[in-house]
Amino acid sequence: MDRTRYFGERLSENIAVSPEGYLICRNAIIGRSGFQTYRVSEITDPEGLLDGKFSPDDNLDLWRDPSEVFSDRTLSSFEGKTFTLQHPAELLDSDSDREHSVGHIQNIRKGSEPLDDGNWPMVADIVVKDREAIAAIDAGERQLSCGYTYKLARTGSRWEQRDIRGNHCALVATGRAGGEARIYDSAEPMESAPWESKQERENRKTDQMYAKAGERSRARFRV
């Protein structure tokens, strides 16, 4: 059970603002187990396992086994890693981190219950320190995507990711892990009209959050 505590002004069930103006986003889903789809040209394959089997534009489903995603080594590899606004062109290192860092992720853990599709979520708390990134979250950009390394392997006809090691977590328009990998406002159920689009529903939830938090909190959330 997660017992981590943070000091800040609570805006919603999962979001608060620290005295410094940092955004603290708890219980964010940053990844999951299960299949994820990649173009062959995106897949790291130093051993040439895919050579001659696929064209660069083919799509290939890679399996992320729960035993890999939630191993102690994988979870600890994401601890304290940099939070970025969009993915950097290359994986981060000590030379490039300062240019891209807008915060960090911590308290990395396996979710307490599976997602609707039966896969299990990787959950983190995110501390967002950069004004531009806070403004992007305020504007409704909530999906997350992790940058990481892995070893490509094959079991029968199934291609797999093994030895997953975290590098960074990015705020993106569309994440590969799907819409469930995101920053959440509230854990409380809210009614939705059947004609609402997904974006309209998200905007309404944000408006409801602000109404509960009050205008003073809203002024601190906007930058």
C-alpha cells in the first residue's frame, strides 16, 4: 500500500500544488504490461533478430510480461528519472538532461488493480517544476510515455521486451501505452453525457475540479 505523503495545496484527488508552485501528480499511470505495437524501424535490435523477416514500415507487437515490467530491477530503474515535455530526440544522459528536464518521477510501483483490458499498470508520482509543462497539463495534455532501453527476445512466435530499464517519462499528445497511461485529476466517478466526446468529457472534469477547489486554487494552478 502506498503511504507516501506530500505537502501542498490539494486541487483534486490526485493533483496538488507545492508551496514552490510545483505540480504534484499522484497515482499517474506511466506504463503497463501486455502487448505494445511498434514499427520495425523503431525497434532496438542490435543482434539483428528481425533482419530479413520484416520491412521497416511493418508493425510488430512486442510483449511486455508482468514479471519483466514489475521486476525490482525495472521498477528501481525508473525511480527518480527525469520528466520531460515531449520525448527528446535521444535517450537522456548527464550531458542532455538539463536541457529537457521539467521535473521527475518517483515512488514507482505496480498498480493495485488491473486495467480494463486485464493488463497491469506501472504507477508513479510526478513532480512537475517547469512553468511550460504545468501550463500544458493545465491545458489538458495528460498522456504519458516512457523512454527506456530493453533487450529484444523471442519465445516461439512471440516477440518480447526483456531487461527493461527506464530513462525518462514524457508528457505527450498520444502515448503508445494508450489513453490509460496518463495524469489523472480525480478518482471520483463522474456522470457523462452519451454525446460527449472524449475531449469534452476531460474538459468538463477539469472544470468540475476547479469548481471544487475554488478560484484561489485555480489561480495558482494556471501559469
